[in-house]
Amino acid sequence: SFRFESPEEGSYQETAEPRIRYQSWQDPIENAFSIEIPQGWSVTGGTCRRASVDLVHVLQAISPDQKIKIQFNDQNLPVFAIPTQTLLWAGFREGSWYSPGYGVNMLVKRYLPGQYFLSEYLQQNYRQNFSGFSIVEQKERPDVVASFNRIYSQLAYTGVSFTLHAGDAAFRFSQNSDPFVGYGLAVTQVVQAAAMGGGGNWSVALLLIYLCPEKQAETVRETATHMFQSVRMNPTWVAGQQQLAANVSQIVTQTNQEISRIIDESYWTRQAVLDNVNRKFSNYILGVTDVVDPETGDTWKVEAGHNYYWRKAHTNVIVGTEVAQRPDIDFSILKEF
């Protein structure tokens, strides 16, 4: 057996993030959906109905220290009318507002595929607010489009066709000299139907953005994934909607499962995987391994080569054994990672 004294400042000991606890949050506007959010976080949003047939589910969750922000959709984004010669003849130029009726107001604007819309959105809403803002990766996401086409195919029988484009971006900036990172995903869609006479409109089907300190990217991945997997639509609310809106609402759960997958595969998550590979390689070279106390989240680097690791209660004494038998009554099992 061996013993480790309390590490000096700058040594290997780290303190893991506290275990996240969640609580249910209900849409306060129409009670259309519920979602689980971390306890202590502030949340705003709900079902925003810009007209009787024009609605969007939005959410913004912010951590107690104001450093983590998870944004889902934006209620200030309207539906856009694609410029046509007919609209131009009627006096509706790009940048003007057009109403096809039913209380719906559309902004006449050329179509922007997801990647280009996201770039414009980040430029207008984030670059000017943060110092050192820079996009480190930006690309199209045809895999996301394929998944959403599969989900939206459930609406094919309505006579409405959807053409989608998706793109994501990873960016970084600083606040009070601290490094922060962010991730954004936008899915835009063109909607056309026979009744539109060849015209159409487009909208942002999905907008997801999160910001956090660089060291907390993994925490945000875990939190956001849990949140979107927990979304549940209210069956009573769904039943009360017009048929098309009801059909769209019924596939929200599938959509949020897809969002969870996207978050898991985002740029900063891939970076975390690489960091983990580098950590394990470094451990191999040094002959050490990482262990964590599953109850407290405290972590240590210890000598590798044992099958089990134990911690003496309320101390930094770590003991390694070859069999699953605690060295003494006041030792608890640690988990290697």
C-alpha cells in the first residue's frame, strides 16, 4: 500500500464540478411543454405566438454566476417572405414588411442557408458585445439536414414541402480577461405549398447557442444534452392546436433528441475528447492514473497498476489494492477514469 499527503498548490489535485441537480420547468405562457433545468438557474421563455398560426418555442437558461448561457430559438426572429417579382410590383421590397393575412407579418428578405444565417446572427448579436470575438470553426451540416428531413417527412401528406439547410460554428471570446467559448447551430427552412403559387417563405426552424467559460465546456455539454432530452410536450395543448401546428408539435421530442446528438458532436466536445486522450497518454508516460470520489467529486492522480483504489474518510490518504476488499472500515471506493 502507499499514502499520499495533501498536494501542494500547483500539484495534480483538482476539484471536480459539483453534481448537477435538475428541476422541472413548465412553459409559463401556454403550458405547451416542460423541460428539466439545473436547480438555481434563471430561465425565461415559453411558447411565443406571433399570430394565431405563427408560434415558436423559446428558452434562455443562465447559470447563477451568469457565466453559462444556453439559448434555444429567438422570439424576435420573424418568418421571412422570399422576394419575388410579384411582391416587388406590389411595392414590397427587401426589408419591408408583408402580411399574407391571419395576423401574420413577414419580413421580405432573401433566403440565407443555415450556415450564412448563423454567421449574420452572430455578427449582429454577439461580436459587438464581447471582446476578442472570433469564429474558430464554421461549416455546413448536411448530416443535420438529413436527420431533420427524416423527422419532417411526417408532414409530407399535408401538401407542404420543406427545404432545409444547416450550419454550425464554434467561437471564442473573453470576459474580464477570462477565456470563454461558444457554439451555435442554425437550421433554416424554405416552406412552399401549391397554394403559394410558386412563391414561398422561410424561417429559422432551429437556433441553438451556448456560451461558457472554456473550462466548463464539458459541463455545458452534459447540461444541454440533459435539458433537450427532457423536453415533453403537453398532450392537451397539442390536441388543441390546428392540425399542422399539432403535427409539428408532436415531433418536437424527436427534434430535441437530434439536438442532443448534435451537442454531443460539437466542436468543443471534440476538443474535450482530444484533451482526454492527451490526459491518458500523459498518465501512461508518467505511470499514474486519475481517480475520483463519486460522492464528493474530488479527484487525485495516483500511482497506476492497481485494480481498486480507496480513500480514507476526510483525508487525502489513497490506498490501492488488487482485490475488492477495503483496507479498513473508514475507507471508501474510488472510481478510476
